Amino acid sequence: MKKKVWSGNVARRGLAAVCALAMTATMLTGCGKKKEDASEGSSAQGTAAQTSSQDSDEVFTVGIPQDLDSLDPHIAQSAGTREVLFNIFEGLVKPDEKGNMNPAIASSYKISEDATEYTFTIRENVLFHNGATVTADDVVASLQRYKDTGASIFETVDAIEKVDDSTVKVTLSKPNTEFLSYCTVAIMPKDTTDAETNPIGTGPYKFVSRTALENLVVEKFDEYWDVDNAAHIKNVVFKVEANPDNIVADLEGGSIDMYARITSDQADQLSDSFEIYEGEMNLVQALYVNNAVEPFDNELVRQALCYAIDPQEIMDFVSGGAGVEIGSAMFPSFDKYFDESLNDTYNQDVDKAKELLAQAGYPDGFTFTIKVPSNYTPHIDTAEVIVEQLEAIGVTAQIKKIEWNTWLEDVYNNKDYEATIVGFDASTLNASSLLYRYTSDAHNNMFNYSNADYDKAFATAQATVDEAEQIKYYKECEKILSQTAAAVYIQDLPSFVALNSKYTGYTFYPLYVQDIAKIKLAE
């Protein structure tokens, strides 16, 4: 591979991967005492960001694989949308590249001993993109607006109160030591009525325009409160590149300057005009099956598929061997929750797979369809390998490529599918964001998975404020998912990012984020 600049796998696995949950660990340590984090965000505040010698007025164009499903951060669903909106909106806290939750709109916070009350001090002199100062009323309105969408992570929020002009308190109906990571919810003006067409946040970039299916245009916000992390590039365009076959040509031709998550083959095709950054996607890629549809409502059938699949063969084909095998719904960056032993639950065994199919009543196999988003080459490539591997056990899988918006509507929202291949990320940097969706009554349980033991283990993990106990039950959840073959878990995909060599500063995060404020002209 050409000019590999930085390996997120090597740099993060030893230190930053553990740090990805340092915030949670800190909150859970020393139960019985009042937990408090009064740490500040950047001490350098002001009403205007200073212009540095690195600032550039030229247009920086970022290729993205699909159109945004919404500009309203409270209803946006896809990780691809959230990673773009990260540049426009901020919450009370904000993740950094090491996974720490740093104060943002809040300058500090306190957590009650029983983890049911979270009190935030609102930072002074933070401006919205429309020039208005952020107030406690804006915070209360934003959090309430998000709760009113039916967001699952706010289901236990009992009250959102303005204590005084600089303080907001959130009260939960039961303890939740992970709730701080939920407080990345975007803060918007309290009178927001048109977030879909005029999104107003506090981030380093402000909205300029959007052309559906084509692009989103933003520009540097000169009044950004965090001057140490202000943007360098003034004008940025997020250009929709829905056809993966055009990516290399568009990079070389100059119509885009950066593209995240290119394939290893695409990276090898690029000239020395590009730097290739390597990391991990921090997601759970799997062959997800609809557990309510025949024959996948039969656990033996799902287990047979698991025995038929060889993740290493998939990784060899998709990314030249890069990637990390996973045996359940957790990726390795969540070090303390990840159980590597689950990778051995199913080792490829064609005879065992055939035996299970016969026991399930399918001795001659069956035929099914895998719906795959057409704009994600790694998932399509994965599907092609799986089709070949399943042939060995007499199962015929047919690939149906569909557009991303169609996938969201048909597969994710309406559960109209037999199988699909995608990756799920941890949008709130905690274990429950990956595991909640498997609970029987979860609104986003697109798998139709239902298991009483799983529900009980998850509820127990959520209820405790003891870190060791919580880890124990989250791992129990992962074990149940693996043993019952809720899905055919494959890998945490590698992430290759192509950046024009005249720029530098690309930074990996332990979640889906494209932090364009860090990009600047190379010296």
C-alpha cells in the first residue's frame, strides 16, 4: 500500500483504545463518594477565533458515500450523516480523538452518588451560528426536543430542569453511569423550527447550503468558542460520491480532496499525490439476518451459517487481510467489554453446518437474498465472499444492491429483508449503544431478535453502578448473542483514508467522526 501515514490499529489498541472508555471508568470508580468532574474544556475562550497563518480560503472537498438522511441532528439516523454533522453541532460534552468526553457547551458537570442526577454548568460566551449566545433555556429546550423524538437513550430521563441561568439538571428514573456519553446531543436555539433546512449549531463550521443528492456546503465559524480547536480551512464541501467506481478518478482528477474508508485496492491505485491514513472503523460488521423470517427464525439455521463462514477469508479478500475478527456485537476498541474468546464460538466447519441444517429441516439448503447498500464497496465485497462460502453447505445467497436511502427505509425502518450486510457503530461511545438494539422491545431492533435471558442480562447491566458488575453482564449479553447466532459476526473493518498531500491533520476517532477542523495545509 502506498504511503501509509499512520496506523490507528497500532497507535490505539494499546493506549487510546482503553482510553475510549476512560470517562466511564472514572465515573464508576469509588462508588459511595460523590462523583464529580469539574474539568474544563479549552481554557482559551473568546468571542472570535484567531486567524492563523495556516488558514486557507480555498475550497476543501470531502467525498462522502451517501446523501445525508437529515440535517436535523435529533432525528438523523445514519452514522454517515452524524459524522458530517459533528462539524456543525456540539453537545454539553464532546468526544475527542482518544474517546474522552470533554466539557463543551457545559464548562463542567457533577454526577450524583447514585448516578441519577447530572448537573451541568453552561459555558459562558458560547455563540450559535446565528450570533445568539447559548443559554440554559436553549439547553433545556434542546434536550427536551431530543427526548420528544422518542430517542431510546433518553427513555429514563424523568426531568430536564433549568436550575438557574447557568445551570441545568437532568434527573433519571434509574441509575445510569453511561448517561454522560449520551449528552453529546446537539444543542440548538430554543426557538428552532427549521433544523432540516437551516441547521444552527455551535461547532467550528456553520451551514451554508445543501443540494439534495449532491452536496452539503459549510464554512468556518469565525466566532467559535474553542479557539485552540478552531477550523483552519474556510470553505468545505461534502460531496456525495454514491458510485464507488468513481472515487479514485475523482481523487486524482481533483474534484475531491479526501475520501474516508476507501478500499485497500483503491488505496493502491492512488498516486503519490495522496497520503493514506490507516485505522479502524470501530464498528460491528456482520451478516445480519431477520430473526422473525423463515428460515432465520430457527436458531439451528443461524448457527449453521456461522459455521459456514470464515471471517479471515473475507478479510483477505476485502482488505488484503486487514481488519479484526469479532465474535459478537462488540468491537475491539471497547477493550474492557470486548471478549476475544467469542471469536472461537464458531470455527469454519462445513460438515457441522450441514448437520445443523439437516436437523433444522433443510437438508438440501435453501435460497435467500442479501440486501446490501450499493454505495459501500466493503459490504458488497463481503457479500460476494459469503455467497461462495455458503455454496459449500448447499445454501444459495443472492445479492441485491440497493441505494442507501432505500436501505434505510426498507431494511432498517420497515424490517423488510431476509439478510443484509452493514456495520453498526457506537454513536455514544458506550457498550449499551451497541447492545440495546438487541433487546426485545428496542425501537431499533431491526433484527427482530428476542431472547428473555438477553433482556434480563442487559437490564441488570443497566441497573448497576458497579463497574465490574456492569462489565460482567454486558459480556454475558455478548455471549448470548454469539451462542444464539443473533447474526453472523465478521469483523471490525479497517479504515483507509485518502487525503491530498497538500493537506495534513487527518485524525481518527473511536467512533464515526470526520473532524474537518483539524485539517490544514501542509507546510
